[in-house]
Amino acid sequence: MILAAGLGTRLRPLTNNKPKALVEVQGRPLLEYAILKLKRAGFNEIVINIHHFADQIIDFLEQKNNFGIQIQLSDERQQLLETGGGLLKATPFLQDCEAFLLYNVDIITDLDIKKMYDQHIQSGALATLAVKERETSRQILFDETNHLCTWQNILTGEKKVVRQASGKLTPIAFSGIHVISPKIFDLMSETGKFSIIDTYLRLADKYSIQSYTHNRDLWLDMGNKEKIKEANNLKSIF
């Protein structure tokens, strides 16, 4: 599933007349980059949630003949639901697979998606989160057994301890890419608009929420115009 419903407020004025998913990097929309990356990793069925300028995304996919794979749309035009709510609304598309990938449309990375997916399957975790050592105000902390134990905001001092740690805790930044077991749908008590991170924190004490570290990989969040410029200066990403 590609999360493509966001308003892209940090990218204004680029998103004043188009969705964030269709903002271009190196002459192609972010959505095209995400679809091609997942297709190359072996995914042939993709769900995309839509909200902001949704018709433009629909038209784009029709023009591209869905890139030769099965693409279904989860329509959030009535209400933008954030990561958790958006995932919950897409339950009918995702509940019958072994595990599914959740990918933020504004991420540019050379992370090995298949390797991450395989690690998740082998671990038996409820969810596996891609993480990377980088500067961020919001950190997730994993213990020596690779279980999510704590979340903290180092700017506000807010901290949530959700599991007793085994050994040393390592603070790290979330990369906006997850592999998730469909079992999560039976465990979600949240409704409406909510963050999937809140669900992970609620479940982490009883279920295995693990990390996949990719420190050596390229990773860029296209959330602002400076990052768009940086990506445009890279060697071809397509």
C-alpha cells in the first residue's frame, strides 16, 4: 500500500494545484517512483489511498495503464485518515495476504524492499519498521532483542515507555516504510483519524514490533522543497 492521500502542506506552493504524489523529482512524479520501486521488488498488487486532488491521481494511473499491474484505490476524499486510519479503511484490500508493505509516497530510497520483507516473514513479527540513524526530534527505541520499547520526542520531552526493555535501548528514526502482518486488523481498536505509530505503541507490550536497520542506504523525505532540490541533483533514481 502506498500512502498518497496527504495534503503536502510543507511542499506548498507546489501542492496548491496538485497532490503531493504527483510532485515531480527528476521529471517524474513521486507516485511513479514509488510504484516502480515496489514493482521491481516483486509486488504486482498495490493499493493507493487518495484524498487531495484525488482525480488527478486517478487520471495519472489511467494514462499509465496502472503500470501493468493491479492497482486499487482506497478513497479518502470524504475524510483524510492519516496512516492508521488510512490503513484501517483499506482492510478489505489487505487482509488476505501473508504480509503487506506500507510505503510513504514521499520517500526516495535505495533500501532493499525484498530483503526487508523476507526478514519480516522470518521473524514472525506483527510489524517491521525500517529505521535509520539520522537527526529527528521523534525517536523510537528498540532493545537488544530488537523489540520496540519506547517512543520519545526529544524537543518536547514527551516519552512513552510501552515495553520492558531487555538490555540497552537504541534510539533511532523511523523511515516511513513498514512490513505488516494482516493480523493487525484484528487488533486495531482505534477508529477514525489516527497514526499507525499509536497502534504500534499500544500493542508493543504483547506483540513483536521489530526494526529493520538500513543505515547505509540512500534515504530522502520529499516533504519540503529543499529535499526535492537535493533529489533532483542526485544521479538518476529511476
